[in-house]
Amino acid sequence: MTYVIAEPCIGEKNGACVDVCPAGCIHTTPEAPQNYIDPAVCIECEQCVLVCPVNAVFLDQELPAEWVHFTEVNAGFFQTNKPLGTLTSAEATGMVAAVAAYAARSGLTVSVTVLDREGSILTAEGADAEEAARRAYTALMYGIATHELQPTSKPLWRQPSEIDVSRVLMTPGGYPVIEGVETLGAVGVAGAPAAQVMLCCQAAVEFRFSHSPL
Ligand code: SF4
Ligand code: SF4
């Protein structure tokens, strides 16, 4: 059994269920019309049912007849958006090289750190690599570039309990690397003004996507 999100979520999609799901198994994409429950991860705790303002969530066996197909719709979302894994060391090396090339063209000396999806360091270079790592970690955990964060921002994909607040630094210069619903890792840059470290991060992310294995 699993819980399933049905048609009433379409057009509503307010994310209340995402905030309470202890398994972190409710996801969507900006383009998708609704949220979806991953049947392989749902622990059937019913928390999402309790908070949904439009009664969109049902146990699969209790779906109204006209919405039975939403079992396939929910599962299908996770087939289409399969986990894509993590950044590799080779990709991190290339991303750092892309940052170095941009910095050299701009007359900058910067530090750069690339993290994998778990927040482990793949590559760290420069005197301010620790600051760069904190920016990368923040982008990784919140699923958004650090210059877009507000003190009240919530993580897009992670549970708040996953975040090590001692590693968080909400200053510009951290970018996540996201494909589909997966955050593959992140890059952080430090040692230059905000606008420049952001451009360095963009060079790294652009490198990753121009060399995507997909
Ligand atoms: S039933 Fe529980 S685990 Fe399953 S999607 Fe709802 S909140 Fe998440
Ligand atoms: S709480 Fe209900 S309407 Fe809101 S995103 Fe979840 S299922 Fe959709």
C-alpha cells in the first residue's frame, strides 16, 4: 500500500504535505501540475492527509473510482524523474578547472569547493576553500543558489533536520547542481566580490551541464 495524491492537488500544489512528510517522499518539479508521492518510500504515516487543504491524498486502495489512475500517475513521476546520482570526482575536477579559467580571464584569485550530493568534499582549492565549502553546503541543502536565500527560506528538497547549521553560510557564491528532482551536489566559490563569485559558480555549473553524461 501507499498514499497517492490525486486530481484536487492540480492547481493547488501548495506543498503543505511536503513540509510534514517524515520520509521526504513527496516531490514535484516547477513544470509538473501537482505533487507526487514516491510509493517506494512512503511509510503510510498519513501526515500528508491531515494537512491537505483540498483532500487530495488517499490510500491507494481507497481512491475514488475516477482517480484510480493516479496510482500510476504518482509512480510514473518517479520513473520519469529517476535518481541521477551524484557529482563525480572527475566532474568536480572539470568544474574547478572551469572556475579557474573564468577567474584567470577576469584577473581574479578565488577559492572553490565542490561537494557531492551528501555534502562530502570532492575538490577544494584555495585559501578560502572552507568558506567556499560552506556556501556550497548551503546551496546543496536548500536546493537553491545562496544569493536567492532569505533567513526564513526553507529547504526545497531536504528535511530541516538533515541540515548541519554549523556548515550553513547564506552569502552569495553557492550554487546547487540540480537535474530533475535530484540535487547532485554543489559548488561554492569565495575570495572575490559577490557578483564575481556568482559568475564563477555559473561557469562551474555550465561546465557540468555541457559535459552531462545523460
Ligand atoms: S503517508 Fe506519510 S510518508 Fe507517505 S507521503 Fe504521506 S506524509 Fe509522506
Ligand atoms: S497538501 Fe494537498 S494540495 Fe497541497 S501539495 Fe500536498 S497534496 Fe497537493
